[in-house]
Amino acid sequence: MLSQQTREIIKATVPVLEQHGQEITTVFYAHLFEAHPELLNIFNKTNQQQGRQQAALAQTVLAAAKHIDHLEAIVPNVNQIAHKHRALQVKAEHYPIVGEHLIYAIKEVLGDAATPDIITAWTEAYGEIADVFIQMEKALYEEEEWHDFKPFKVTAIKRESAHIKSFTVKPVNDIKLKAVVPGQYITVKVHPEDEQNDMLRHYSICTHDVTDGIQFAVKRDVAGAQKGIVSNYLHDKVTVGDELLLSAPAGEFTLQSADQPLVFLSGGVGMTPLMAMLQSSADKQVTFIHSAYNRAEVPFKDEITAFHGQENIQFYFNYSEEAGRLTADKLRQVMTGNEAIYMCGSVSFMESMLVILDELGIDRTNIHFEPFGPKMSITA
């Protein structure tokens, strides 16, 4: 347990973290990778280059400082991160390394303002926060379907839309697959040509049925200066018969048991985990709302067609090229406001939808979501 003095010092540093948090995490990552280049095999290079990883870590550290008296308040965020850490195979022995370089970054950025009392307090606090992660991840490791990354053979590849392909894979070794919990993702490890490090990426699973193997979807990332190295590698280089390394399914964005009607609200490739949820909810009252740029960008057309004719399932598509973005008025026409809402999409999509759902007066306890990419300014 942290002393009252330590907690008071940590809370007193909140304004500093608000001002210098991302600068601290930027220095942290640079120093960490210089001392431990092998960790580049775990971290997302694109997120690093775009500053998203630094921003996500700064937000996590700030949240921990604000809630240092009651760390249980950050457990929902920790749970999401812990699942990703387990999927990436982050282990307990990594945490002392991270702590060492985080404290170094605090000293480096704050200079003389980082008094011995502040450094001592943050060293103690980091140990407490790290233990929360370690204990939660330990439980996840004990539950994982298989340990580490295992080889899977690609048995089918299907073009789902203009920029999305699905990949079906089966284990090479004696792994007896269990039905996937709808909403989970797998993590793929590849080593593209001309890259110095392994690259790991999370991809949502399309279906909970594993009779034909695990199926996951990959959107080709073509936007901006940083093209998606792994997504383009999978789209352009991987063929049927190739092997991919996968860690066991992970993720806590799953259906909660409830008698409410359901709304599945997705943007782009965010439809993927919601399709898996739909397949396990085919007997429930479901409204599926999907936003895409145009008709060519809508994935899983065959699966959607299979549900046509079921009166309990309604699909609504919004094409921003033709009709602009989703608005509160559009959602109001197809929702009652009493449903349990599950949504998934890009960070910007999620942020805009939360604003709209707030405008509609939807209780946040009825909203379940998973953003693609590092956690940014989305808050529950």
C-alpha cells in the first residue's frame, strides 16, 4: 500500500503530467528502445511514428495519477490494455524495464523540478500500478487457449470489400480450437521483407464458429504518409498455404447477457467483431447500423444477405459519399434509445458517435465500445 505522503505527491504532479505528459512518454520510448532494441519486436512502429502510442501512454499515466487513491477506478481501462498485453505476450519481467525508463524520462523532462521526493513517490507508485497490470495479465495468461505465438496455415482468403480481405487459418500443431467469444481479436506476428523487426497487429475475428478455422479481417491501410506495413504485407504477399504466427484470441469487448434489444453500430472495418456478435445473436431483436464511405466499402455482403428475411434483424447503411455522416437525426429514426449498444470503428468515428449518443440521451451504461488503434480521448 502506498503511504499517504506518496499519494499526495503523486496527486500534486497531475498538473505537470497534463502539461508535459506526452513529452515524458516520447523521451521514455526513445530511451527504452535505445537500451532495449529487442522490444521493437513488440511495439507498433506506425503508432510510434505517428505519436499515438506516446499519447495513449501519457493518458494512462495521467489517469493513474488522478486516481492514485482509488486505483480500482482505472480497472476498466487497465483490463482493455491487459488483454492487448497478453495478446502481444508482454510479460511480468518487462515491467521493471519500463519503470526504469519511465522514471528516467520524468527526471529528464522535469529537470530540477523532479525532486528526490517526487522521484521516490513515482517509483513507489509505478510499482503499485505495475502490479495491477501484472496480476490482471497473469489471470489472462492462465486462461489463454494456447501459449506464445503458434503457426497457423492460411486456408482461404476472400476479398470482402474494396479495401478489406478476410483470412481463414487453421493450426499447424495439435491445437483444438474452441469457439471464439464474439468480439475478440487475434494477434498476428509477421516479419515483412526489408523490415528489421517482427511486427505484431491485432485483427478482429469475423465469426465465433471455428469449424473451418479462425477467420479474421484486415483493412488495407492506405491513408496518410505512414502506410500500413503489416496490412499491405498481408494483402499483397500472403497467399493460401502460407503460415502465419498467431497468439490466442483476446479482448473484453464481448456481449453482456441482457434481455434488451441490441444495436450494433459500426464504421468501416469496425463491422468485423459486430458480425461475429450478430451470428451469435440471430434470435434476438437486432438493429445493425453501418457507416461506410460508399457501397464498395461495405464488407461481408454474403453474410449480410444471409440474414435478409429475418424480421428480428434490420440493417441500415449510411454512405457518407452520398448522404453525409451519421447524425443524431438519422439514428433517432432507427433507434428507440432503450437498446444495448455495441459499437466499433476508428477512434474518430467512436468519438463522434459518443457525442451523438450523448445528445440523444443514451445512458452510457448501455453503450459498449472498442476503438481500433491506441486508446485516445475516448472515455467511458
